[in-house]
Amino acid sequence: MSTVSSSRAPNAPHTPRQGRLIRFFLFTVFALVALSGFSACKSEREPSTARISPGKMPEGGNWNGVYFNPVFGNLHLVQTGNSIAGRWKRTDGSAWGEMNGPVQGNLYKFDWTEHKIGLVGPSSTSKGKGYFLYMRPPGDNVDDELKGEWGLNTDETGNAWDCVKQRHVEPDLKSIGGQAEPGGPSKDWK
């Protein structure tokens, strides 16, 4: 009876060469997985923008006015030429904000900054972009509306912001705001 002998027992450790090959293979797989994860982190997405075109203003429509939203409160808008400036104070009193940007027909695109009341430092201010469309609902004796969105940082969309124009209320930009200083609190506080 003949037996075939193997150079290695069934549960014997790998040869040094096999061990190096296995370590090389595992290292290579780990490195590829890790690098693919880092490259995914570095990829920057495009900012979200509204894909809308300006239209005509409704007959008798005027951007100047005060517009109400249950979260953002009264938004005061004042048009000067082809640009609009605006300010608001949230209904819960937690923040106030300002916006400005170009207007064309019934489309207003803006940059905004919101200041959290009582906070200082980098997290006290948020910034972003947005847009409003000036609209008039069908029917008689209706209030004009703003339909729009706002986004954080370079995004222009992502969060709804709709308002109803208040009748017989004149905008007053100076009535809203505080003494926000870019970069943090006043230098002379103790």
C-alpha cells in the first residue's frame, strides 16, 4: 500500500512566502477600501439652485410691503431699482435676519443672513441663498403671496418659505435687527 505524503500537514501554518502574499493581499484590499472612502469625502456636490424663470408681476403688484410667515414672522421688503432689501424677525423671537439681491419681474433671488439673538461666535450666524416668486391667487379680494425656498450656504433651495402680503402695512427695515458685528461680539465688552 502506498501513501502520498504532503509537505505540510492539513492544519499546519503557511510558509513564509504564503504569509507575505496573504499580508500583501489584505493590505492592498484595505488600502483600496480606505482610499475610495477618502475620495468620496473629498467630492464636492454642486449647490442646489432653483430652476425657475421670471414672469410678469400681477397687475398692480408691488414688492414693497410686509409679508407674514408663521415661523419667520413679518418679512419687510423694500425695492430700490432692480434690487430688494429685506429684514425679518422670527415669531418666537429667537433670531432676526436680513436679505438682499436682484429682482426681475416676479422673481427675487437673494442672499440671506440670520443672527441668533443672545448667541455669539461662529454658530450665532447662518447664511444662505433663496428665491421668492410674487404671485396672486385666483379670485377676488385676495392677498398677494410669495412662494419660495431658502437653502444653507451655497444652496438656493431645500426649505419652503411662503408668505402672505399684509394689507395696509408699510415696510420699515430699521424696525428689525440688532447690532450684529461680523465675526463675533463687540471688542470692548468685558
